Amino acid sequence: MKNLENILYDYLAAIEAAGSLIPKALGPAPDAGWIDAMNALEQITVPDDLKTYFTKINGWDADSDLDLFEPELAWGMFPLSTDRSIEDYVEIADIVGDENPDYWPLGFVPILADGAGSWVLVNCIAASPTYGAVYEMTHCVGINRIAGSLADYFAGLTQVVKAGWKVFDGDSSDITVDGDEYADLQAGVFGHTPYFTTRGSDQVVDWR
């Protein structure tokens, strides 16, 4: 299987071919020290794949001449920089505390956001059986696993785009099939993981 760096390259090429402008407006590489800063957060041990991801995709350049607004990278969401990821984690992770510790547990680092209360997260709890897996934090539901790794996640997303089920228009996207069919097609690509089996209505705790 290809390594994550090559998978990200393939994904960016696929979405650019499908009409996305964000590959031309990605942010600069993160400042030195971001890994130590993230590892210093409660419950965080940064996986190697997350290091690769943020080295290649560190938010987007808001000052780009392309004038993009919260441009979609994937999953209907825009990419977070390392600074924004840390900020969101500190402000929002474990926000409901003992009332519902599974909603967004400490140890899950955000990489994408939709600006409306949902994020895509990476499990950074080193002792967890799903360490390195990718989850969605769905508003009012909590986190559910989408894919077993960042490599699986972006390889699956590439498959979806290359199949023509999703197209892009500058900083946004559209699906080319019925919504229910799209969910079924994605479930097949990602292996019917908890995110798809619950269809966003319930939470499956699989990280402990």
C-alpha cells in the first residue's frame, strides 16, 4: 500500500482534477515546535501519520489571490492549521466533561471542521486500540469512527472522487448521486465503520 504522503498527493490531484482550488492555496508548512506543543496537550501522543498530514496540509492561505472562504478539503469541511487544531482542542475537547465524557473525549485531535459544530478528528491516545484512526465529531451525537487510519481515510476519499460520486467547484463540492445512495457507496468504500452503521444517530464507543 502507498504511504500517506503519496496518498495525500493522489487525493489533492484528484480533487483538483474534479474542480477544487484548495490544492493551489494550501497553507505553508507549520512552524517548528508544533509537534511538541501538540504532545504537551492532555492525553495527546501525536501519531507519525498526523505529523505527515500536517506537514503537507496545514490549513489554507487565507491571503491567497484565489479568495477562498473556508474551502472544502474533504468531508464537506475545511482544513485546520496546527495552530487552529490546538486552539479548537483546548477550547472544545471534553467540553461536556463528566456529563458525557465520550462526546469529544480528550485525546482526539481535530484536522477538519465544518464551522457548524462538527469536526474530523484523529485518535491520539497512544494506549487506545484505535490509535491513529479517523473519527467524525458530529454535532449533538459525538464521535464515531470513519476509517482505521489517515491513509485509509484519504485513500477512500480518493476512490470516491475518482469514481465521480463527488465533484468540486472552487471552494465547495456537490455529490452526483442521491444522498442515500452516496451514503451506501461510501459505507462500502470505508468498510461499514461505526460512522456509517449508525448513520449519525448513535455513538459507538470503540476506542477504549
